[in-house]
Amino acid sequence: MRRVNVLRDECPLDGDEPDGYLTGAIRVSKVLGSQALALKVYEVAPGQSMYPYHYEFEEEWLLVLDGPLLVRTPAGEETLEAGEIVCFPPGPAGAHKVRNDGPAPVRAVMFSSAREPAVAVYPDSDKIGVWPGNEADEVMLHRSDGAVDYWDGES
């Protein structure tokens, strides 16, 4: 049986994170072979964020394992403490960013369905990301000002 300890296992960095996003993660779903649930454990260093402000088109859940963590949503910023869990709804109402403003590393679990293809919208940077769901296809990130006509390049 495969297992992960969400409180103690190392949360490695990917290596390409810029300052402000130096947050390690355990891709629990991949480690355990899950296909229906996307679950990651994040260790957020002081002064760092888990990811940019974004929303997706499925629910995302956040469980704080130890805290506090600051969560930005369309309604403003709130602090979550250890043991608190929240659900971000699909679409713009579920936009969120999670940051550690405390003096020590903090762990949290994010989970959602593992449906792909998946789309994320980044309102602060005017980007849209598409995860096709096929490892041979690359993730696509584009700004809305780079749009092309539907028929562009077609014959």
C-alpha cells in the first residue's frame, strides 16, 4: 500500500518558482495513483504564496493543516487557522490566492476533481491556462490580448 504523511513528508520545490511563490508540494494523487481526485499538500514558506490569484471551472477545497494562512477572494482577505476548511466555487466567484504572512512554514491541502482538460483564469495578469490532460500536449498559457480568430490558420 502506498502512503503519504501530509504532516511530515518533504514538500519539494519544482525548481522554477519565482520569489513570492517558493512553495513546495507533494502531488499526493500521483504518488497514490488516484485518477478521480487531484490532491496536493503544500508547504508555504514565510512571505510566499501557493500560486497566483486564479479561478477554475470546478470546485477547489483548501484545508489548513497548521496556520495561519491569508486567503484573498473577491470578497477581500481573511485569515484561516489550523483545522479550517473552505470551498472555492467554480468560476469568478471562486477566485483565490493563498499566502503565508507568518514567521514559520505552514502546510495546507488543496483538492478538487481531477477532470481534464482543465482551464484556469488569472485575473491579475489577464492570462488563461489550459491543461489538455494528455501528457504529450503542453500546458497552454495565453493573455487575452493574444487572441486569434477562430478560423485563423484553418484551410
